[in-house]
Amino acid sequence: MNFRLLKDKILSKLMLVFTLASVSLLLVIGIGLYYKSIPIIQRLGWTELITTSVWKPLKGLFGFFPFIMGTLWVTAIAIIIALPLCLLTALYIVEYAPARIKRILTPFVNLLSGIPPVIFGVWGVLFIIPLIQVHIAPHFVEFSTGYSVLAGGIVLAVMIFPLIVSIISEVLRTIPQELKDASLALGATKWETIKKVILRKALPGIVAATVLAISRAFGETIAVLMVCGNNAIVPHSVFDTGYPLPALIANNYGEMLSIPSYDSALMFAALLLFIIILLFNIISRVILARLERRLAA
Amino acid sequence: MRKRKFEELFFRVLMILATIIVSGSFFLIVGTIFFKGLPYMNWDMITKTPGGGFYIGKEGGILNAIIGSFYVAGGATVLGLIISIPVAIFINLYMDGKRLLSNTIRMAFDVLFGIPSIVYGAFGFLIMVYFGIRASLLGGIIAVTLLVIPILVRTLDEVIRTVPFELRDATLSLGATRLETAKVVLRQIRPGIFTAILLSFGRAIGDVASVLFTAGFSDNIPTSLHEPAATLPLAIFFQLGSPVEEVQGRGYASALILTIIVLIITVLADILIKKFSKHKI
């Protein structure tokens, strides 16, 4: 008897340790990356690192502005493409689609979310790049290789489809049927009900889904790296090349130990990503948790 | 009145179009990969390691990367499970009456799930430098384990929460300790554990950014944890960057291999989830 209790006690402590250790990973990653970026932060300071544009590691100049802008451009394009499409899709799946079509559609969203990033990259190179180079860019600019922030944005948009669709669908399902019925009974059409009742009710959830999608797009590495062109210049149009932060880290890990303070600069890039994504994730998770609680109440 | 009807119709058409684009993108991607990769597929690709001059278009295959990927993803999933099962059990069975705390922990794992793999890769690299581990199978497994822990914990947690409270209460009231209750619960969620394994394995085998710094690359199949290991996504990436057409083509074929592996895993996981929810009490 005592032995059983003892076993329970000891193992429960062990489980507690495992739990604390894995949760504190969040802290440890942050501290570890910060610790490694201290040299570069002390030498150049946060503002200079973030706001200057000269990237010459051999001369010790590390301006992250082009990379931050590259990330912002790619992410913005991805969200602008993905959000309306996914919102409409989620509305169709939840509000309109007959059960049979719903059953057919859901697995595809699942399958899409299972496709690895590198495959999206290959697809981008094989499909999106030629599409932009031959069919889209010539209408707007004189010459484009296709490798551009637009290509990165499109590939990212497709990558975040499943995430946005699944979260918005879940949020839409939490809206009480009574509200919809009341609106329909007053003579509103289905679309008017969506516009004036459902969307208004679902707004926090849609915001949360968007914030989560932004943070996912921010950190995506390989697919973006393969299609963005990777020039350390601030992009000025969608057909310009860009060089997002994660691509910077991934592309330069090979030489980072041979050039002084290069490794520190790259860890600073990882730290920047970590901080932004951490904040965005916490914001969206808090919104979603609050929604869930409202539903439970 | 007519305007309202028109608006309704207009948006309905828009929604159907959007749905076609979103779900069609899956076919577009898989279709493109099949179309480009199939002509370069042959048995050598999956049965041979790169021969001399493989990267200028001579013979060989990517068996090294396939095996390497299975080693990394398998090792990470096993290690991840060893850590995640106790965590999921602890959150659900040992934290009664501490809802706030357990929900905070859940949220921490949600946030960890959102941390991109390049950050895990960079952090894994820091750990390796700290402990003096070179780029190797072991390094890759460590980084990918960090990546899959949140996936495993979240999935297991969700499955455990579907086990009815009555079952736990009945077990506890018969005099079982919480640990013994945990055993009953674990037996109940066995299909759920397989789902978690598949999800984690699928994510691990396809991820590049976490193994980029940590696993290295090698033309040989690793025979020990301290040897560098090639991984499938990295092999695709390298081959695609080659100027030689034959090598690029093999890159497409490798992409096809990875796509097929991942699709099989995703479909299996899907079937298991369905089966599991069917037998739910």
C-alpha cells in the first residue's frame, strides 16, 4: 500500500519536473538568444540595429532594416491575399455548404496543412515564379525574374490557408444558432445575417486568427527563402526582391562562426523573431481563450 | 428587394470561388510536384546513396537522406513522447482544482507551438555549441525534439480531455492512485497516442529550418549518433540549387518522395482521428 502511494508521489514529482522544464523552454530560448546577442546589442544598440540599412558583416556593419522590411512586405502580402479568401471559405463551409460537401472539403484543408514548407518552396519555384515572370510582372514592370516579395507572399498565403480557415471556422461554430435565427426571422437574407450578426460576433476570433497567421508567416523560413530573391535591399514594390529575417538566418549559418560578431548578429535576428512572434501568439491566444470561456459560460 | 437578392447571390458565388481556390491549391501543389517529379523518379532514387559525381548529374539516389530523415524524425518523436506523455498526464490528472495554472501551462504550449522552427534550430545550435556537440544526428534529434514537444503535448492533452470524468472518478473511487488511474486513461486513449505520433512524425520529417544548423549533411547513412545525417528536405533544397538540370530534376523527384511520405502520414492520422471519435464513449 505504502509502496503504491510512494510510487505515485515520486512519479508525480518527476512529471512536475518534466512539465516545468518544457514550459520554461519558452524562457530559456528567450534568455539563450538574448545572451548570445548581447555583444552586438552592446556594440550597436537596439535602435541602430533595427533602423539602419547597411549590411556589411565583414566591416562589422549590421543594419537589420532591409530584413525587417522584407519580412513585413512578405507577411502583409500573404495576409492581404489569404484573409479574404479564408474568411469567405470558412463562411461557406460553416454557413452554406451541405454536409456532404463539408465532409469532402475538410480533409483537403487538413492535407494542405500537412505539406512540408520545402514542398511549398519547390512549388513556388516551379509554378509561382514562372507565373509572375511571364504573366503578371510584364504588365507592371519592365523586367522581373519572378523572384520577388510577391512570390514569397503568395506562397506564404497558401501556407497559412489551413490555419486561418480552421480557426475562423471554429469561431463561427461558436455563434449561437438563436442569434442567426432571430436575424433570419426578421426577414434578413442569409448574407445580411452574416454581415450584420455573424461577422460582428466573430470579429475578435477573426482578429485572433489573423494575428496568429501573421506570426506564422513571420517565422516561415525555407519556402520564403526559395522564392524571395534574397537581396539585402528594402523592397519598394511587390516585384522587388526581398530578404526576410528567417531567410537571413538560414542562409548564413555556414559562415557565421568565421566572421566576428556575425553569429551574435544572426542570434539577434532570431531573438527579434522570437520576441515578435511570442507577443503576437500571446495576444491571439488570450483572445481565443476568452472567446472559449464566453462560450463555456 | 432585387438589390438584396443580388447581393446574396454575389457573395455566395464569391464564397464558392474562394472555397475552390483554397481547397484547389492543394491539388495545384501536389499536381505540380507529381508532374515535375515523376519523369525523374526511378528505383535508384530510393535504393542508392549518392555515388561519385551525383551532384553533377551522375548516378546515385537519396537513400541517405530518406534514412537520415526517418532517424531524425523517429528519434525526435520517441524522445518527445517520453517527455510529453508525463506532461499531458500531469496537466490533466494531477492538477485538479488548479484550473488557472493548468490553463496557463496549456497556453504556454500553444505559444511554444507557434515558435517557428528556425528559432528552434538556432536555439538547438546554441545548446550544441554549449555542450560541444558537432552537427550530427544527435544535434538534429535534439532540435527537432524541441519542435515536436508542443505538438505532442497539445494533441495528447486534447485526447485525454475526451476521456469521461466518470471513468477517472470510478477508478479513483476503487482506491487506485492517480498513477494507476493514468494507466487506465492511457489505455483508453491508445489510438489518440498513435495520432499524436503520426502528427509529430509528419511535422518532423518535413521540417528544414530546425535541422539546417544541427544535423549537418552527409552522403553516407549515419551509423552513430555523432555522425552528421542528411535529411530529405535539405536534400531537396540543395539539389534544387544546382545549375545542372539532371540534379534539379532529382530535386523534384525527391520532393515527390517527401510529399508521398507526408501525405500517407497525414491520411493515416486523419483516419485514426475519425476512428477514435467514433469509438468515443
